[in-house]
Amino acid sequence: MSIQHVLVPTDFSASAERALDYAIRLARTLNARLTVLHVMQPVPMAGVDMGVALPETYLQEVEKAVQAGMEEALARVTAAGLTAERLVLYGVPFQDIVETAKARQVDLIVMGTHGHTGLMHVLLGSVAERVVRLAPCSVLVVRG
């Protein structure tokens, strides 16, 4: 099996940063291309029904932080002598990771362990677990 395209989902956590480092080393060794993906989850709007709304500047700041995180990730890829595609989507992380892998015919997903612990983990599961179960390709989960 040839690995030519690696998808690296990131939430900018320490675990995701380690996964990006791993993916960079792997892509350099295999001469593969990288796609760095961040999925922004929709902001729950329950507060709007209660008369509480998020300031528009909050959403702008979140988007600015995501863009800065993506620029930093791409700078690390470039510093390693590689190029990568940057992709920011709005949706449910595990679904968009899996759909991106399918649509872009990714050979491998490299991602960090990150997510909920305790009761939230039991109720919601982890993004990494769901991606491993549903992905159309192999998934390498890099431990934190």
C-alpha cells in the first residue's frame, strides 16, 4: 500500500501538535502530500432563546485564532521542506474528518488523542475513536 496523501486534523492542542510533527516526518519519508484540517464546531445557540447572544466580535476572534493556528501549522510544514493544503470547515469534527478523507481520497489520517474524559467521554465518545471506526483509510493515532 502506497501512502501519498496524509490528512492531519488539528484542534491546536498539544496532542494535535505532536500528531502534526509525526505526520511531517512521515510525509517527508514517504514523499507524501499533507492536508491540515481544522473543523470549527457550531456555537450552541441556546443562549439566543434566553435573550443572551454572543458578541459578533467573539466569533471574529475565534476565527482569527483558528487562522493563526493554521498559519503556524503551515509554517512548520514549510520549515520541514514540505507543502500542505489548509482546510477549515464548520461542522461536526469526526464527520467532517471522515468526509474529507473520503472526498480527497486520503491514504492515511494522522491525529492526536484528544477529547472528553469521564462522563462526557461515555456520553459523547471521542473524535479519535469515531474517526478510527468510520474512516475509509487507516488512522494513526499519536498518543499525548
